[in-house]
Amino acid sequence: MYNQLISKKIKLAVIGLGYVGLPLALEFAKHFSVIGYDINQRNLKLLQSKIDPSKEIPQESFHNRDIHFTSNSEELRDASFFVIAVPTPIDKYNKPDLRPLLSATLTVANIIQPGDYVIYESTVYPGCTYEECVPLLERVSGLRVRRDFKVGYSPERINPGDAEHSLQDTIKIVSACDSESLETTAKVYESVVTAGVHRAPDIRVAEAAKIIENTQRDVNIALMNELSILFNRMGINTYDVIQAAATKWNFVPYTPGLVGGHCIGVDPYYMVHKASELKYHPQMIASGRFVNDSMGGYIAKQTVKKLLSNDLPLLRAKVLILGVTYKENVSDIRNSKVVDIVRELQSFRVAVDVVDPHADPHAVEEEYQIKMLPKPGGKYHAVIVAVAHKDYVKMTENDFKELLDPKGLVVDLRGVFKDTIKELRYWSL
């Protein structure tokens, strides 16, 4: 398989060209003949013009790549090695939504041939590949795993907005259905990951490894969020406490904040789902999710309390929120917890304006029914720095004074301005 790929006698296909699939497809296209498949027509037109819809990858990264972008599933018949990298979100009940994954699996199942490989990169709960994906592949194709085709799992480790930990520089976990396919899969990924690969002994091990990477971070951030709530009642600045504690060599400086996006805010629910199947209630994981999912409402209520303490009637209150993406310096708005702050403030009849230089206003309105402003308008009673975009981090106290009423409040979720705001009212987590 590998020799045929490297000699371009057969093609490699990447299904799903978002934050995970696109950089992977472009790296593979340095060595192999690649088909990039996606059903989003708007994004596909941009990709065919060598433009990353997520604005993460520069245009020059598309140059000298053997890649063809398409939404025609029939063209996938030219491929023999399939990598599925579609989103695995949760539904409104916080249950795994496997529809994109199973739809992509069905697409491959309809064209797979004997000898082909199917590798999953999408985040799932341990056991999902064999319990959900393989049966669908077998039923539709009429083929049998191991005997007729190979399956593997290599969890994505893409971190949007992080230039330091790139695909090439981050060790990749690989797993497969047998020893032969494991070595072939490892060899394919080793061609693009200079940091090397880790061969997991079992597909479920690789699935579980991905889940706990983000669950561990979620639980630790929840601890800091809970401590932040406690320290706030004591009148202690949490970031001062973290700075002091970090002088000890074995202290890990996690910080409080909003936990949204498509990884930390989602993956733990996949483990909770699997645990419920096993009749076990994962108390720490579930508690961490509860704490982190509550932070938007908590921040809004604290803002309201401080506005009221300044004798300001809420019906006259006007708040500006800086940033709506799920993290700094990216355009991704999926599962943004800034929205929870907006909704909670609006429930108190507070007027809220939202600006963000990275987010697509049309996408924000379509996803959350929030109309962004191109720039702040007028004077505000509070400014909430919700996302630490580089555009905001460089702001000075004078910049805030221009935005705020003389008795205005700066709410700084990341503690960026704790040492620079001296004259204005200030609060941080």
C-alpha cells in the first residue's frame, strides 16, 4: 500500500477539510496524490482558489501540492487510502452527534474496494470505531474488516492558532486493526510527521488517549474556575494566586476562563456518554463540565452585580464584549461560550454590543442570532474582554477610557490587564 501511494499508482483521500483535514491533506499532498473531499460548497470554492476558509493556512502552502478538491463522491473511487476527519460535535442534550461521522463513513462504504484502508481522525468515545463505523462499512460494502479492508484510528492533534505545535512537530498516535495495517498506517503518517508516531496497541487505546487529553485539561480548568469563584468571594485576585503558586517547581499553572470550542468543551461528554452505557457515573468529569459550562452565566451575573453597585439601572446599562470566537486569534466560533455571557446579560435587559476582528459576522448571526458591530459604538458602562485576541492585549487604560463611562468597569477574563488598569474599575476571574 505505502509503495503504491508514494509512487502515485493509487491516491489518498481526505474526507472533511476543516481545521483537521485541510492541513493534513496539504501535507500528504507533498508526497502522495491526494483527493480532498468536502460537501461544503462555499468552502470548496475557496479551497479551489487556494484559500483556507479558516484563515489558518497561508496561500503559499497550497503551492506545489498534488491535490484535487471535490465534492463529487464518485471521484473518491480513484482512492484506496481514506482518512476521515469530519467534526464530531454534541447535540443540545450534550450527547454525541455522530451524524457527520456516519455520513462520511457511508460515503466511503459505497465506494470502498478490497485492499483499501479507512483511517479515522475524528474524536470519538472508546469503542466507537468498531461499534458504529466498522459495521456500517461492512454492511454497505459487503466486505469484511481485516479480511477485505483495513481500518485504523489516528486521533487529530491540531491546535488552531498555535504555530508552535504544528502537525509536523507533534507526535502522532496511530492504531489499526492488525499488525500489518498498523505498520502501513504508521509509515504513511511518518511521511508527514517529523516528530514521529506512537503505535498504540489497540484502536480503543488510541480513541481513549484522545478523549483523556482534553478531559484532563477540562477538569483542571474547572478546578481553577471553581477556585476563582471562591477567591472572588474572598477578595483575592486569582491570577495573583496562580503567579505565586507557580514559583513551586511542580505546580502546573492552569488558568480560569471560558471553555468552548470543539475539543475541551465537547470531548468529555463523549466519555460521559460511554460511561453511562457502562452504568457508571463519572463524577469528576461531569462536575468539571458543569462548572465550566456555568462560567458564562457566572461572569454575566458578576458584571450585573457590579453595575448595580454603581447605582446604575440595568435598563440603561450598555455593555461591550470584545471577542466572540472560542479562543484567541482564531476565526472559529463553534461552541463559543461568550454567547452565554451575551444571553445572560440580555436576560437582565442589558444592552449588549459584540465586536471581533476575527469572527465572520454572517456566521455569528446565522449560528447564534447575534448581530456583531464592525466597531464599538458610543460609551459603555462595562467592557468585557472575553477573548484575548492580540488586537485587544495591546490595549492601554486610555483605550478603555475612550470606550467607557467615567465610572465604567473593565471585566478582564484572562487577567491580561490586572497590572495596567489603575484608575478604572476592574474585575477579573
